Amino acid sequence: MSSMSSLAGLSKYIRTLPKTGISIFSMIFISFIVGVLIFFINPKYFIVDTFDISILEKIFYGGAYGFGVLGISSIISGTIVQHWVSSMKGINLKTKHAMFLAMISMVFLSIVTIIGAIFSIIFNGNYVLNSCLFACVLIFAFNILVLWSTSSIGLIKSAFISCIQPIFVISMWIIITFISQTGTKPEFQLFTMFFKIIVAGLVFLLAIFSFITIIESPLKKNLGLGLLDLLSLFIAHINEGSKSLEKLFEEIGEPIDTLVGVLSFKKGNEIKAIFISPFVHPGPIGDIGGANMPSILSKRFNSFTMVAHGPSTHDFNPVSTNEIDKIESAVKDSLEEMEYSQYSSQFIRYSTKKAKIGIQFFGKNGLILATFAPYGSDDIEFGVGLSLMMKSKFKCDLENSIVVDCHNSFDEESGRLLSGNPKMFQLLDTVDKIKKTEQNKGISIGCCHDLMDDLNKSNGVGEDGLKVMVIETADQRTAYILFDSNNMLRGFREKIIEAVKDLDLDEVEVMTTDTHSVNTLSSGYNPIGQTKQNEIIEYVKLSCKKAINDLEEVEAGVKTKRIIGINTFGPNNSTELISTISSIVAVSKLMAPLIFILAILFAFIWIFFYKPI
């Protein structure tokens, strides 16, 4: 779901905003400098006699003016805005956010005011005050957009709160500059000034309401969701880990039936390792829904557990973490029902054009690993995976067949592998080549789990880190390497396989869980291998050695189980959500410039050229 992935790109900006103290210090410093610049550019707006004071005194007066009008008013307004939003049960706006918003607004106000001072000198006019009024109207509009879209307090409340900084700035301007000047008519100019800013502010309020209403209507009509609700709850998840967004998704969720494949290894009466391939997608993002499903699911079993990526797309995203319970229940039922065997085959590879399949038989069952590496690939759809499963069962006379999408060769240009795609037929043709090989008695496995503590989500590594399982059978050792990550940088799989070839291993396959928990700290896509490749390879080599040293004789059991009624995005709503958001983006590109340029143009003409009768 590219739209949700794109939202993830916002997180790096949201989480890396400066601390409150930095914003306050910046406002003090910038406002002082701006005051000095305005003083030297256009000193006639100051009440002191600029011809009889020294340079240092000019700097002092100018800096004090800037700090008084811009700095103090912005710092106070930032504090008030945060407390006011909180009192209205608004979300997301912490003190550091409010102060940063106030600082951005103050910087913009400063730039416009400096430009006004420059134009006053060039054209010998009075543009400083009007420039300040014009900038106040623009920051009023900007604050409405930010607060309404992120805090869930509505348009009217956002408008009232957005008045705070402009009111403080204008009030301080009046106190320090306007009323103190001689030869003016304060009563007349005050009325004119407020009349100008009120009318311009109402125009922007109408423009913002019109714009939001237009872009929200498709989402409300098609799915009953509010775009601003979606955005504000997403930000709440990024900021605070809130899962309120799941309630929104539950409203559009569709119950589906899907599958989970389970491969279990038992030593005596104790299960040593479990390999799970759920046909459920780990999405949409962060810790929402099933985004962190591989880690959550693996921790619910006492044995070493690998949760691979089964054939599924964002259509099969669970709407809440509670839905993972249904996967867990199906896996536990499988463990109780499965029959174990001491027989297994070697791991054999087959290929057709770009498609590659590795298969290993365990008694009357098979485990299939599908990949297109080194060519780019993304999610294999459920229907394609189901076709592979059914065809392999028929071709090889299997009772159970587990299909795994290795998800190990990221290419942003490669979309989902859907039914009818030529790659689908390459996979099916590859299955046709499979021959049921001889099985031998005796299976040994060794396991290793490394959290890779030196790496984190910014390196594309989820909280489950790295897991390696080595299977030894019929004089062959095969390493199954699984990263808790969202895909893998194209070509990195091959580097890993090359790096471990000197170990006592005959076959190696590298997989990722496709966890979307790593997508909250980088761009919408965050495949492993973009950074720290050498460190990751060292972890893999060490883990493979530990897994080899852990080899013990076991029995293997395989079972595929239906998951009934798991609530997911569903193929209809998932597609609808993506297409609707895409249409909103397209409409916004046209409507935003039209509406806001007209509003800005009106405000500029109104403030600079309106003359009272």
C-alpha cells in the first residue's frame, strides 16, 4: 500500500523536531537579529532619535524591538496554543510541536516584514505595517491547516487558537511602535488595521474550509473515513504509539478466510523449532494492525519460532493487533494435529527465467521457497501463492505444501505479483519441473536467534532481528536465514550467500518477514542492506556457526490450516483506499494552488491597497 508507506516518510520529520528549548532560543536569537535588520533598513519606524545614538545603541534598540514584537509574542503564543489544544482534548500537539510551529510562523513573519521594510525604502512608502498584517493573515491560515489536520479539534476551534500568535504580534507592535509614533491618528488606523486583517482572515477561513471539504469528500463517500481523522491518528501513532487508528480501520475491515503453513521440529516430546508462513500480510505500518505481526506472533510460542512472509499483499493487512490471535490459534491447532516423521529430502532448486524455487520434502509434505532474486520483486498475492500450493500438492502428491515468499530483492519499480502477471506463470512452470526426490531417515536442526542490538529500525532491522535455522539431512546442510525486515536491498542476498559459502553449509536461502514496523523511521520503503552491510554479514556468519553447533536430531511435522474470519483491509477496501487517496492527491495538486493563490492575491490587494473612505 504505497499511500500508507508514503505517510511513513512523514515520521522522520515528526520525530526529529527540535526540543522546546532549542525552539525558544532560536526565537529569541532570530527575533533580535530581525529587529536589528529592520532598524538599520528603515529606522523611521522607531521612536528613538537614530541620529544621536551609537551603533551599539542602535543594535540594542533594534534587537529589543524585534524581541518584543516577534520573540516574546511567539514564545507566549506557543505556550498558550499547546495548553489550549490540550484543554480541548486535542491530540498530537506537545510543547515542542507548539513551539516549533510558533518558531516557523515567526520566521515567516520576520521574512515578510523585512521585505516590507526594504520596499518602504525603495518606493518611499509605508509598507512595514501592512507587510506585518499580511504575514499575520498567512500564519493564521497556516496554523489553521496544521491544527485542524493534526489535532482533531475541528475547524472553528482551530481558527480561534490560530488567532493567538497574530493577536500577540499585532498587540506588541501597537504597544511598541504604532501608538508611540507621533503625528498619527491611532483610533482611525487601529480600526482600519483590524478591519483589514479580519476580512482577510475570513477569506482564508473560507478558502481552507472549501479546500478540505473538496478533498475529503471522496474518502467519506467511498469508505466513510475522514481524511483529517486518518492523518491526525497516524501522527498520534508516530508520536505516542497510539493505536486509535485501528478503530478507524475496523470500520472498513472485511472478514476473510486465509491459510497458514506450519513446519514443526520436535525433539522427544518437546518442540525445538517452529517455522510459520501465514498468508496474512504484516501491515500496514508501524505497530498498527499486523505491521509487527512476525515479532508478535513469534513471541507467543515458547520454542524457537521463525515467522516468514507468506503469499499476501496489503489487501490482507489485519485491521488490529487483536486479529493476530486468530493466526496464533490456527498455528496451535496445527501443532496439535500434525503428524511427525523422521524422513526428509535434500533442499533442491529449480528455476524458469526469473523465477526460482527451492523445495525440501518432509515425509508427505513440502516446503517451497519462492524468489525472483537478483531481479526485483515485491509481495506475491494470495491467489498466486494458493495456485503454487495446489499445483505442488498435485504434482508431487503432497498432503501439505507450505509456500514462502522470500521477499528478498527490493526494487521500487516492481509492484505486487498479481494473478495474470507473467512472473506468476514462471513460478507455475517452475513447479512443473519439481521432481519428488528420495527421502532419507534422520533430520537434525540447529537454531540461533540474534537481536543484532547494534542495529535498529533506521537500518531496516525490526525487533526480532535475525534468525537462522540449519537443517541437516542426507549429508546436506541447508541454512534458512530470516531477517525481521521489510524486504532486502537488491543484490544483498547474493552477498550474504557468498559470504557464508566457506562455512560448513551446502545450501543457503535468505528471507525477510516483511515487517512494516521499520517503516516509521525512514522513507516509505526501508529494506535491509541499505546501511551496515558488513556488520549484518558478520552477524549472519556468527549465527550460522552457532546454529551448526546447535544441531540435534529431531522429527518434522507439517500442516496447513485455514484461518477463519480474520478481519483485514480486504481486497475491495484496500484498493478503494489506495485509489481514493491517489485521487485526492491528484485533485489537491490542482485545487490547492487555485484556491490558495486566489486567497493570497485577495489578501495582498486588500491589505496593501484598501483605503478607508
